[in-house]
Amino acid sequence: MAGLLTKDTTLSYKATSGSSTYTEIGELMEVPELGGDPEQVEVTTLKDNTRRYIAGIKDLGDLTFAFLYDNSGPTSNFRILKGIQESGETKDFRVEYPDGTTHDFSAQVSVKMDAAAVNAALTFTAAFYLQSDIKITDPA
């Protein structure tokens, strides 16, 4: 049977530039769509009977990840991502799916607390502003 459960999907980052080691950011709840469609560029001329288009630049948009809030210590997900935001640095990130497929990209981060409600889990959102293409590596 084909199919793959999202359980054990992870988001990791390289703590230091040039490192080959990724460190997982815990309590990940949601991963956005990774990829995008190219924008349409109109190339219709005055001789055409219908509009014509070519593929333009892909807009991958903001990658918004959702997390269960954890601020329990220096290695908690909220402190890691807030620290990256405050530093203004571009970091290398990796999304890895259970079958070993990876999506690697460089991004800057912006963190915000989600709304709080009665009898609900406290969560936060991290928006990743791409500074590179997304490189997809298939499993071995």
C-alpha cells in the first residue's frame, strides 16, 4: 500500500555556519507546503488571437511552521527560534520526512505567539523567509 504517515517529520537547523550537523527543533506541529508554482508572465503580441504566457519566477512565499510552545530552557523550541530571529542571522534548515526525503534551505526567522484560548494548548508560529532555493534530496 502506498502512502506515508506524517509522524516523525522533523525540522532541524545548523547551529553554527559551516557545520554539517543539524539539531532538531522539537514540538513541531505543522509543516507548510514546500515548493511553488512559477508566476505567469504574459507574452501576448498584437498578432495573437489568445493570450500567451511563459513561466516566470517561482514565489515560494513565507514558510510558516506551527509549534507547541516550549520555553522551559535554553534548548527549547521557542528560545532557539526567538534567538535566531533576534540575531538577524540566516540559518540553514532541513525538513525531513519519515522516508528520509529532505528539503534543505536557508532562511531568516520571525516568531509570534498564537492566540490563547480557554482549554487549548499554547502554540506559536515561526515564519521562515527564504534566502535560498529549496534543495530536495530523495532517500537512499
